[in-house]
Amino acid sequence: MSKKIRLGILGGGGDSLIGVLHRIASSMYDSYQLVGGVFNPIPEENTGFAEKIGIPTNRVYNDFDTMIEEELKLPEDQRMQVVSVLTPNFLHFPMAKKLIESGFNVICEKPMTTSFEEAQILKETLDKSDVLFAVTYTYTGYPMVRQMKEMIASGVIGKIQKVDVQYYQGWINPIIHDAEKRANTWRLDPEKGGISCCIGDIGTHGYDMIEYLTGLEVESILSDLNYMYSDNKMDIDGTVLLRFSEHVKGLLRTSQIATGEENNFTVSIYGEKGGLKWEQENPNYLYHLTEDGPLKVLKPGHGYNSEFSLDGTKLPPGHPEGIFDSMGNIYKGVAKAIRKEEYHPGEFPTMNDGFRGMNFIERVVESHQKGNVWVKL
Amino acid sequence: MSKKIRLGILGGGGDSLIGVLHRIASSMYDSYQLVGGVFNPIPEENTGFAEKIGIPTNRVYNDFDTMIEEELKLPEDQRMQVVSVLTPNFLHFPMAKKLIESGFNVICEKPMTTSFEEAQILKETLDKSDVLFAVTYTYTGYPMVRQMKEMIASGVIGKIQKVDVQYYQGWINPIIHDAEKRANTWRLDPEKGGISCCIGDIGTHGYDMIEYLTGLEVESILSDLNYMYSDNKMDIDGTVLLRFSEHVKGLLRTSQIATGEENNFTVSIYGEKGGLKWEQENPNYLYHLTEDGPLKVLKPGHGYNSEFSLDGTKLPPGHPEGIFDSMGNIYKGVAKAIRKEEYHPGEFPTMNDGFRGMNFIERVVESHQKGNVWVKL
Amino acid sequence: MSKKIRLGILGGGGDSLIGVLHRIASSMYDSYQLVGGVFNPIPEENTGFAEKIGIPTNRVYNDFDTMIEEELKLPEDQRMQVVSVLTPNFLHFPMAKKLIESGFNVICEKPMTTSFEEAQILKETLDKSDVLFAVTYTYTGYPMVRQMKEMIASGVIGKIQKVDVQYYQGWINPIIHDAEKRANTWRLDPEKGGISCCIGDIGTHGYDMIEYLTGLEVESILSDLNYMYSDNKMDIDGTVLLRFSEHVKGLLRTSQIATGEENNFTVSIYGEKGGLKWEQENPNYLYHLTEDGPLKVLKPGHGYNSEFSLDGTKLPPGHPEGIFDSMGNIYKGVAKAIRKEEYHPGEFPTMNDGFRGMNFIERVVESHQKGNVWVKL
Amino acid sequence: MSKKIRLGILGGGGDSLIGVLHRIASSMYDSYQLVGGVFNPIPEENTGFAEKIGIPTNRVYNDFDTMIEEELKLPEDQRMQVVSVLTPNFLHFPMAKKLIESGFNVICEKPMTTSFEEAQILKETLDKSDVLFAVTYTYTGYPMVRQMKEMIASGVIGKIQKVDVQYYQGWINPIIHDAEKRANTWRLDPEKGGISCCIGDIGTHGYDMIEYLTGLEVESILSDLNYMYSDNKMDIDGTVLLRFSEHVKGLLRTSQIATGEENNFTVSIYGEKGGLKWEQENPNYLYHLTEDGPLKVLKPGHGYNSEFSLDGTKLPPGHPEGIFDSMGNIYKGVAKAIRKEEYHPGEFPTMNDGFRGMNFIERVVESHQKGNVWVKL
């Protein structure tokens, strides 16, 4: 009876915050119904979790392979239409690959894979299929990010001449200075987290945002990473010089040792006619700098915003929405795409974002290891 | 199978924003399942809406009375456990009254009733029942509002000596200056909106917040309202002087003609040892002023916050949550109460808040009409 | 040889902060030369101070009367051209009066007198003279205050419909709660400070600013003051409801028990077309709210500001100027007037400001003492 | 009679803003008396300017050499005690050198010289003399910069682990895109402005601030500059990676094409225990980030600040001071030094700051020209 999209979820059980984020985001526009999945590798915890969140357990499977097998047995109009992959990073690739091959639409948490090689394979797999694939670079769903993208596209600030993006956190500070802790944190273990900690975790958000907002592609990069201790194997801080073309430059600054910072992700883009600035921790303000007029501060929900931005706001101006609402907008876009409704190309990040992001991580590490030299993307 | 609380909703169909707010809020903590209700008085729109939001139509009723009748026929473990009343203001009272009398828990939008007399009757009705009754003063659900309440209760700023609350909007400005528009806006029609526009709509939020945060009760008030045009029947701006006791005073400032303001609700509370300030449009910052130290800025999710505040935050610091999350916290509290779990007394506003609020509105109008004189609450 | 204006100063010796403020302000535009005065009633401290600040002692007089007498003996082109009165409040009146009668231009600190009666006499004295009289309501000299005044005058926000001014400080908090301290603070002693503490000291700034900015005159007021302790004789907190006309209202909120506040003087003015907001502690930002466009933030020194505003800024945008610069602008205006150069009518506050201010203080106290009733100004 | 320090000024005539800044700064603490100088190379404008600013013309000389000659003829207790050099950049070196050699104390605008070679010669000249030499890196005089320096020195944020300094302006944007303008702007002409525009003009402020605040010395740098057009000879934007030691890194970001930015100079310093942030455009706020407590916002004039910081504030908290006051503090420090009074080592920047700054500029350009490689300072 329900016209809701049938959603499955992999991972996100127990106290998983990412699970909470995806469940709420999926419920925001009355578009999805969570019908099952594998929330936890331990069977009893798996069903226990399903009961806790109040969903029927008949489609809560013991493992991923069983889920695929059983779901494929169901008639198409009962089968899961899209599956969200929230498992540990190293499982993203095999799960996403099999989901695509089995004909399921996929919403994949970032990082999409643990290596660029995997990303290439996944991209090829998707290219041969006709399913939909979204990567959850959550921050692109904010209304004022969308507004910024549209203003840049429509030429409000003119030709872009400088980009400066910051993503500063301080959470790793107490870990990094403790020899034992830094040896035992999974984030700092290349076996578990891939080749990069800081760039892989937050740098990719910055890189994706830059290309998302500007429509430009970074041509080459020069990076300087910091590992802080000789026995530490993963970067925890890094600056990346960016070149879009000979005379258009930028930089991406990331850190997990900016002690006291929470999730200080900021974007500044300057063009020939003006500048635009946005801060993730105050996401409902977009600053428009002009050469000869006052600073303008745009806020969500006003008629002066683009349709695309307005589509991402649920309440009138002055009723602050946040990161759940941002992720909700990404789910909303995916829903439109699944339902073959019209949608904006920037409504959710795709394979291309995930793919380029994985390349970025590897090239940044390469530049650093070669002695801070320019590397083409 | 599901352990979700069975929720019914009255009103909130069509493009209703309040409907969106309640549906999302109810889904935030995996605690509620919307099972039916009456969303719209027009039957086809009613079921159409149910289909649009993807819920089964078997418990979507043509009218309120039928809903009560049919639900009561269901076994108790299938019957709606709580009903949210989101209908036009004048329907709150009769619906809430019958729901209580029929043994349903109630979540009621504000204003709870259209007169203090109704509020008194409703209160008596509730007193004779054993159901749960919540009024959605949404803003009390913000984590930093909760933190502020707890800090005041624990004496951080000492004995309160001054309270200043502002609620400024500008939305009525283009209406009020147009004779035709102001004659035809339901908000300005006492038949439809009760005796007060500005105080009734936003002043009560401010008044409730003051008593919520401080634990004090306002003893008497003196008000000065503004109607702007002689043919306008409802206040659109008003200042209320507050007395808590002979030497403890405060003020509540409200306006709908503060042109350009969105939803600028701010709270400043000063005690003998310090001050606390909060702004609804930037809800994730709590300012703690002290006499001899630097200003402190508290943010949600940090370990220095109270348990009650932390219970209202879903993600780590730096991931901004907003008004949906605030309302979600109120629904979460109601869920705990329905499930007989332990909960904090400030987790959701109750009949007492609604009751006092209705009295406040009438006394404020009385003070103004008598020539701006002191009136006891 | 020097074309500087010959300035005398009364008071401001020792560690006086107001003395520092006036000396620096007078030197800012190369317009004044401090030639002498009476800085201190104790002769040796008086000359010692002159030496300390590096001015010749030949025109540093033992007392006020001697100064007048001796200066009048000097040829007109050597005589002091203007005298700044920075003495304790009760001396403002007799000194200013005699200065006027003796033909000296006067720059008088606020409060101009200690009673409205004195103010009336002083006004009459001035009316019969041809000297210049300025009162230093320092805050009117800020470039963004001037810009606000000009924008309002030119109709940018349309007809004014609401005014809300706040002046909150917390400095008296530790004094007021200590019986001994509050009995022995001169500010709380009516013999020394006049009939009002809070309204007299900071309320008048707010009142003057309102009339300065809007060009409107307050018609009547209703006040509620707080004395906090029965043995305390002076108001330390007060709210004043303002009426400009039947449908144009406002309020002035003042406090010295807003614990933790420094000098939080803010102005919000709303008109039919928009709003303007300014905060003294961040004086280089002027917020312009509009109904259908983004918030605009104006800053000093930009070409979009009025000539009057630009005349008050010495450096390009981004080089913050402060309160010394604000007072410097007032001195600059007085210099223009003394030199018979063209100047803007808002360049410095005049007798009229001082006069109305004294009336305001007395009417506010009257309204409170009569039981919070409306009083005409 | 006067104990004021006898000050001479070179340059700063006409509409010179830097002249206004120095004259006001010198007058702020009653310590200096401007006795003469050479304000303008054109004799009639020179004396005309002296008359305009109201100083006697007897010591206003036609040229620099005459000034030195004539002043040396005066008895020591009448001779200028210190000379401020505000002339065009290329004159700083020859004038400062001769002043030092002739026994005059010098206050020199930045850049101290136009090349590192000149800086080395000047340093040697000074080393052989016993005069005092100050360079006016104006921003180091702000009270909250001083407070930051002291907090870092006292270990409040622990061992420094990351430094990020930004200096963004947009003023050159309209010039750079116009072929004719960029060919004819003196700032972009290496003959007149030295080898660097952006780094030379504002980058040195950032570099000096970093070493001033942290007490660390930058060991090596890697830079990426932007010239934007092939026919443009000077950098107008540049990022500099900084290494203090193997594991302590930082970056300095500068731009004159950050369209719409005014003078956006910000400093962020993170240590093992916390972070400190400051912004020049809002200079009265110092942000102290900690790992487990609320953000603290320090403001000038409070007792919790260091003595050194408090010495730079003239009024109580809440009375904003600005850039004139900051420069005034530098002059105050120089006055103490001239009078052989005790002073704080950070009270004014010295030859060492100027000297290191010139080296920095040349090494940054070198790094860029060699292909963005590491260069030792």
C-alpha cells in the first residue's frame, strides 16, 4: 500500500552514530521505510537491535550474503530498493560491489573504498550496471552550500581566482601524544583505515566540497603532511596546495591536532567580482563579500535563495536546521532519483565524487612522500 | 512485533509545516510509529495525504469522532497510545478534552486552548484522568536550553536578579500596513485566533521559557501593547514588565513588526554570580558571563554539560543540530513517560505550562486595556 | 604661529580616565593645543600633573575662579578658546554657567547638571550668550552611528515603528549586595550623584541616542526602576516604556546589575521598510535588515557610507577604530564650529541634548515613584 | 619645562594616512611633542603642512640632510630625541642609516629596507651605535595580542604544535585585472616596491606576528606565490608552508585578491593543551580553546589579563579601543625605553624583527622561483 521506498541498511547497529544519522535522514521526507538489513555481525545483537528500533525482524539477516540471496528471492515490488552501506571502511568496497552487481541501488558512506584501485574497480562495475550510486558527503546537503554552488554557477562572484578550505578538528590530540594510545587506535592503523588518517577522513570532505561548489577540477597538488611522531604511521595534519590552472590556485588545510577545534570546516571562495564564505558549525549563514557594497548575509528559506537551496529547507527563516537535515536532503535527492523524478544534479554526491576522492587521498600522500612536490591528479 | 509507540495525528496534512515538524520529531529516536489519524477534514485529501506520506490508510479516519470510536474498538495493544493535536487553534480544546476523557495520551500544539476558561476546564479534565498530557513549547527541547536550566538550578549564576527575554519577528509588517490584508488575516481576527496575536503566538513561548529556565513564577505583570492601527483588533507588538518579587524584576519583549527579524528569540538571565544568554537562531551556543573571568561559550555534546543536556544531543560537538532535533527531544521525553521509563521533569512541557500560558495571555491583555497597570498572575 | 585651538581643561587630573579620553580626543585631528586649566584642587598635585603630561605650568591655575580672572586678562588671541569641564558632576553647573557668562566656549561632560532646574538655568544662560556649548555624549561620534542616523533620515528603513535600546552593565553587582559598600559608594548617594544612578549615568546615553538617531522626540514615558534593597536610595536598573505617538512605541532598558556585562549598549530601530542595529562593543558593524533581501553589514570607511560617516573615519576599511576615535570626532566637530567652518548638525551633542536628558531623568524617577504611570516629557 | 620627548617626523605630510596614525599614536600617552621634521619634499607644501597641523615652522626643514645638520647644532636638551621615518619605502634605509650614525633614536615604518642586503648593513650600523631602533609592526601593540603572547609564554596552551596565520585583503583585485592599471601601480613595480608585493607588504606582518607570539623561529619555508598575469612582476597572493622543526609546522596565507576582504588578519595557534585565536578586525576578543572545557573569550582591561596586556588598555572593559591605540602602545614602549624606564621586551618591535622580515621576503620569493621547494631561513 505504502509508496515508501524500501530501504535496507548494512551496519549502523549498537551505539553507531552514523546509523542514527542515516535512519533519521531517511525518515525526514516521508520517503523511505526501513525494511531490514544486517545491523550487526553478531546475530543476537542484530535482531536485538532491530527490536530496539522497532522494525520487524523477518528481513533482518544474519549476514550480508544471506541478505542478498534472500532479497533476490522476493518479488521485485517487495525487494529492497536501495541499501545503505554503513559498515567499517574496508567492507564498503566488497559490499557495494556485490550490491551493484545484484541490481540494488546503493547509498555508500565515505570513504567509498580503502584504495584508489578499489575505487576504479567499483566505478567500472557501476558503469556496467544501471543502478544508482550515492556517496554521503553529508555537508553538500546544507541549503546554504547549495545556494553557494548556484551563486557561483550563475556568476555572482565572477571567475574564481582563489579557494581556501579549512577542516580543523582537535580530537586526536590526546591520543597522539600517548605512545600506547597512538599505537592502538584503529584510525592510526593503516591496516584498518587505509593509507591516510587526516586527509582520508576529513581532507576528502574538503576536496569534494571544493569541486562540488566551484565546478572546477583540481589539476595538481603539493602536500605537506604531519605525522608528529616517528612511530606514527598516519598523517594527522596536512596542508595541500591546489592548482586549478596556471593562475588559479587554492589550498586545503586539514588538521586533527588543532586542539580545541570541534568540526571547524570552512569554505572561502573568491572570484573577480566577490567572495563567498561558509562555516559548517554555523551552517545557516552564507557570507557574500562584494567590492563596493556591504557584506551580505544570506540565510535559508528566503525567497532570494535559489530553488535548489529552498528545496532543502523545511521551515521558514529563523528556524535553524542542522546536519540531520543536511543528510535528509541527500536522501531526498536519492529518493527522487529512484522514483525517476526530476532532480538537481547536485542533489547527492555520486560515484564520481567517491572515485575522485580516493585518487586525491593517494596523490596527496604521494606528494608528501616524494618530498612535497607537485603531483597531477 | 514492533515496540514502537503507536501514534495518531490530528491535522498536519497538506503543506502543513507543523505536520512535517511533528512527523520528523516523532521518528527521530526510533520510538514512534505513525499508525493513523485525521490529517485533513476533506476525506479524499485525507487519504491522499496518507498515501503521499506512505502510511496505510486503514486507520486514517474521516473525522475525529469516528477515530475515537473506532480506535476504542481496537484491543488496547493495537490502539493508538498517543495522539498529537495539530489542528487549528480553536479545535485544540474540544479534541484534547475528548481524547483525555477517552483515555488517550495527548501531545498538544500551543496555544493549548483559546481562552483561560477552556484551559481551566482542560486542566480539571486531566486531573481526573490518568493520561499523559504534553504541550509542545518546542524551544525547551534544545540541549543548550536544558543546560541553561540545569546550571541555574545548580546555582552557577546564584540568585536570579534580572530576566530579559526577547521574541522579535517582522513577518506581519507587510500585512499590517495594508488595510485590506490586515482585515483579512486570520491571525488578526479574534474570532479565529483568540484575544491576542503577538502575545498569544510568541509571547507565551517567552513566558514559558522564563519559568522553565528559572523555576521562578511571575507574580504580576504590566503590559504595553501596540495595535498600530485603530481598526486593527489584535496586538502585534508588546512589552511586558515582570515582577517575580519586590526586588526581582524582568521583562518580556515581543514584536511582529520588528521588520527584517526572522525568529529572534533570545534569553538573558542574570544572577548574583553571573549571567547566561541564549539565542534561538544560534541554538548551539550558551554564553556564560562571569564577573571576574572570561566569557565562556558552551556548546552541545561536551562532557562539561549536564546529563540532561547531553541526552538531547545525538552527534559529537561541531555537528549542528536544530529545531527538528529540539522537537525530537520533546517527543523522546514523552516516549519515556509513556513507557514508564525514568525521565527528567523538564523533558517536555506539561498541562501546567499550557495552563499558565493561557492565564498569562489574558492578564497581559487586561493590563494593557486597563491602561498599563499591574495585574497579578 | 600655531593655528591650533587653545583648550583649557577643568578636572581630569591624577588617574582620571575621562581626562585621558579628552586629551587624546582633542589631539586626534591636529586641532587643539592644551594650554592650561585646573586639573586638581590640590595645588601641588595640579602642577605636578601638568608637568607629568608635559605642558607648561604658567597657565595651570590654583582654582577655577583664578583661571577665569587671569584668562580674561589675556589678549583674546591668546586666551583659551574653549574649556572642557570634566570635574565631579555637581561642579558642572556652576562652572559651565560662569564659563558661558565669561564668554568661553564649553565642552561639558555628562550629566550636564545634577537637576533639571539647573539645566533650565544653564540653557537660559546660554541662550543669552553667543558661545558654543557641547555635551559629550561620546557614543554619537562613532562612524556607524552617524551612518545609521543618515540612513534613517534618508528614509532607508521608512517610517519608524519600533525602537528598542539596551544599556546593560554589571559593575554595581558586587557593591549592591554588600550593605556597607552600597552605603558608601558615591554613585549611590543622592547628595553626590543626583536623584538617579542607573538612568542618570547610562539611561541618558540611551535616551540621547534614540532622539539623535531617529530625529523623533519621546512624548511620554512609563518607568519601572529597581533599587534591590530597601536601604538603597538609587535605582540600579530600570526599564522605560517610550511613546513617540499613539502608535509608535519603544523601550529603553538599562541595568547595572546585569552581572558580567561590560558596556553592552545596543540600539535597534525598526521602520516600515527595514531595521537597523548597532552595538557599542562592536562599533564598526552596522546591521541593516530588510524584508526581502539578505542582511547587510556595513562597515566604516567604505564609499557606500554617507559623507558624514566617512568624515569620522581616519583609516581604510579593516583598520578598527574605537571609542577614543569616537570622542575625537566630537572634538573635531567642535573645532569646526569654533573655527566657523561648515559642520554637520549631528557632529556634536549640544545644550538641547543635555537639557532634554536632565528632564528625562527626573520624569523617569517621577513615573516610578508614582507607581509606574505615564508621564509626559 | 615640558618633559615630553622631542619627536621629529620624516614624511607623513599631505593626506598621508600613516602620518595621521603616527601623530595620534605619539600623542596618546602625553609623552611626545612633535617639534619638526620634513613632511614633504616640496618646501611650500612642507611648511604649509606644518601650519595646517599647528606646529611651529622653525624646525620644519627643507630636506633630510639639512635637518640632520641643523638639529646637531642644537644643544642636546633641545635636539630631537627620536625621529619617525614614514617616507616611501626606498628611503627608509638611507635615512635610518644616517639617523643612527648621527645618534638619533629611530622609529621606522615597515618594510625597514627594500632588500635583505640593506637590512644587514642597517643592522651592523645599529650594532655599532647606542641608539634605539623600533620598527612599527603596528598589530603587535594590541592588548589581546600581548595577552596571547604572555599566555603562550606561560604555557597555557602547552607546547605549540600548529600555527596558521592568514592575512587576506582584496584591494588589488580591481587593479590586477586591468592591464593598464597593473602596469602603472607603484606597488606592482619592483623598482619602487622591492621584490615582493603581497609577501613584502602583508606577509611580513604575519611572519613577524608568528615569531612575536610564539617565541619560536621559523626554520625553513616552502612557498607558492600567484602573479595571476604573465606580465605582472609582483606576487599578489601567496601561501607559505612553515617548519619550526621536524614535527612542528605551520602556514602563512596571504592574499590581495581575496575579493571583498578588508584587512582580514587572523592568527590561530594550537598547542598540546589548547588553542588561541585572534582576529585583527575584531581585536578586542581573544579566543581560548580548551580540550575539555567551554571556549573562553577574553577581552581587554579585565583583571585576568597579564600586566603587559593591561598596560596597553586605557579604559575599562567594554570601551573598544582600536588600531590607533595599538600604535599608541608601541610609541608608549619606545618612550619608556628612551627615558630608560623599565619596559617589557615585547613592547615594540626592534631591528631584529625588521631584519628577519627582510630575509623572510627574499627566501619566500626564492622558494617560489625555484619551483616551490624548501628553503632555510
